[in-house]
Amino acid sequence: MKKIIYKNFLRETSEFFILSSCAVTIIVWVIQAVNYLEFVTEDGHSFRVYFLYTLYSLPKIFNKLLPFMFFFSIFFTLIKYEEQNQTLIFWTNGIKRLAFLNVIISYSLLFLLLNILFSLLIVPYAQDKARSFIRESNIDYLPLLIKPKKFIDTVNKLTIYSDNKEENILENIVIKDSFSRTKSKIIYAKSGYFSEVNNDNYLILNEGKILNINSGKINSFDFNKTQINLSNYTSKTTRTPKLQEVNTKQLLNCFFKPEENISTLNDVKSRLKFYCNNTLELKKKISQEIFPRIFKPLYIPLLALISGFLLLKSKNSQGYSKHKLKIFILGVSVISISEISTKFYSINILENLLIFLIPLLLFILFYFSFTKQFIFKIL
């Protein structure tokens, strides 16, 4: 009988977690997708790139929501069982509150492992994959971004200006192509238009002049017709990955053995470079990225324990509504602490271990109070 009761409770909690997490994740994803639309299209990328970029943000959103949705799922299910008098059935069938709490805590270990899996592996991979769509894509929508009498610098090292634009035709064009600080090229043209040849985008220029500037020396020549292959250019999207896009193994190697990883770590396919060095600034940034991946999931068993305090009062008890509210606030506060603590990670391993001990010490404290059936005054 006890096994059936436990199984039903865990099944209902899991179902609620899956449905609510999916719903909330999709809502947040849609909201973020609207913001991403401007970011991606302003760089001249297609809607296909935009969709894939936003799609790969789903694991990050889900992982961010996981602790709260897990806590809320147990919280909601326990309240539901209490309102339906099902918890009364538990106690009359000889189930001890502490035994039931232990089942909830054991159940939380699955979500702890899930959170670690997403934090260490899935999210960094998805983040890097999302950015790779932008790094490797052509600037498909550049013609749509050209506006009359505006300098367009969406393309990396390329600035385009046009006095007038009618459909696909530009008039009085000025283009600056910056190869380096000392070497650049300026092109003047009376007219031009965009053309696509073999899936490559070209800007065809008519009647103009090209100025080649090299270390202060200028060479010029006129032309009747020339073309620029825009597919050879990239957007200004950064090619150096953000730390959240770098896999966990690389970050750990760079943090603990920087002298062995000073060389550039290359991803040939995306031409991505992660520069590892021994500076304190980089080590601090890595610390604030890598240690939360490992330690934040440890708050999940603590959240399960906090929700279990609902078992100590029945709906007929005095102050039951306040009891529910205070437990919910306590759970949200613990989640906030887990987020805020990420700001305090440093290059000092001992300091990081102290932060790591916070959820463990709180867990021991709350568990001890539960076993004694003593609720803190704040509850």
C-alpha cells in the first residue's frame, strides 16, 4: 500500500512538473524570441538563422526554471493532497511524515542529476550551437537593411552608405572596406544593385572610383563596373565565445592549468577561438561561470526539504494559510540565494567551498528541525 501511495504521488508530481515546465519554458522562449528577432535581423541574417538561434536557447531557459518549477511542483501536489484529504489517508495507513519526506528528498536527487546534466553539458553545447548558426551564416538580409542617407556598418569591417534606394537599386554609393588599422579601401560609385549568383550575394557597382589606402599612401583608379562578394564578409557577431558557450572541460582546464592551456583552443568547423590565459580577470570570470554549474544544483534537495514542511500542518490547523505562504516565500528566498551566491565565486578555492557549504548546512539545519517536528519561528 505504501509503495502505491508513493508511486502515485511521484507520478502526479512528475506530470505536473513536465506540463508546467514545458508551458512556462515556451512562454519565456516566445518572449525572448521577440527580443532576439531584432538582434539577429539587424545583423542581416535570415529568419531561418533566427529560428534556429532561438530554438537552441530552450535548454538554457528550461535549466534556469528547473529549480523553481521542481519546488513548485512538490509544493502544489502536497497542497492538492492536503485539500483532498489524501495526506490523511497516508497517516492512517501508517506512513510516517519523516518517511514520506525521505521519499521526496530521494526523488529530488533525480532532478539534481538532471540539473547537473543540463548545466555541465547540454546548455553549453546548445549555447555554442546557437551562436554557430550566426557565425557561419551568410548575411542574407543585408539588402533589406540598407536605408537612404544612413551609414550601415552591420558587416564586419565594411561600411555602406547610399544617397537613395529604390527597390534593389542604390544611387551615389560610398563603401569603406577596412582590412586593418593601416590598410583600407574606399569605393565611390554612381549606382549599384544587389544580385545573387550561385547562392552568393553580390553588390554590383557602376561608374566609380576606388581608393586604396596603405600606411598613409593612397592609390586610386576608376572603374566602369565592379562587384563585391558579400558572402566573403561576416556580421559583427563576436567570433570569440562567451564563457557560457565554452564546454565545462575547457573551462576547468583553463582555470586549474592555465600554463598548459595558454595556446588557443580551436573549433575548426566554426573557426571559433577561446583564448585561455593566466590573468586574474579571466580566472574570476571562469570561476563565476564554472562553479555555479557544479554547485547550484545542490539546492534542489534543500528545496524538496522545504516543501516537505507542508506535511507538518493540516488544513484544519490554525494558521495553515500563513504556513503555506511562509514556506513558499522561504523556497523562493532559497532560490534567490542560489542565484545571488554566483556573484561571490572567486579564484580562491576555499572561498568557493564555503559558498558550496551553504545549501548543505541549510539542509542539515532544516532536516534536523523536521525530525524534531520543530518549525522555526519564521514559519
